Amino acid sequence: MKEALEEIAHQLTRIADQGEQAGMQISRADALEAWGLRIYEEDFLNALTRLGIEVTD
């Protein structure tokens, strides 16, 4: 579990660093396709939104 949370933190940090360069928009389908930890899908999408990345349907 700890390793999974560390991986989530790492991926979100990477996304946030890229997102600071320009506004980002990503489709829900593309975001979920890139995310391997299905149990955390909603948490992942919520985190993207909090980072200022617009998740579209």
C-alpha cells in the first residue's frame, strides 16, 4: 500500500510540474487509460482537478 501511495505522489508531482508550464486539459478516458491503479481512479481524477488540470468527459 505504501508503495502504491508513493507512486501516486510521484505521478501527480510529475503531472503538476508539466501543468505549471501551461494550462492542461485531458479527457477522462485518456487520464484513466494512463493510470494503472484502478482502485484509486476517482482519487486520481480529483487530484488532477486540484492541480488545475481540467478533466473533460
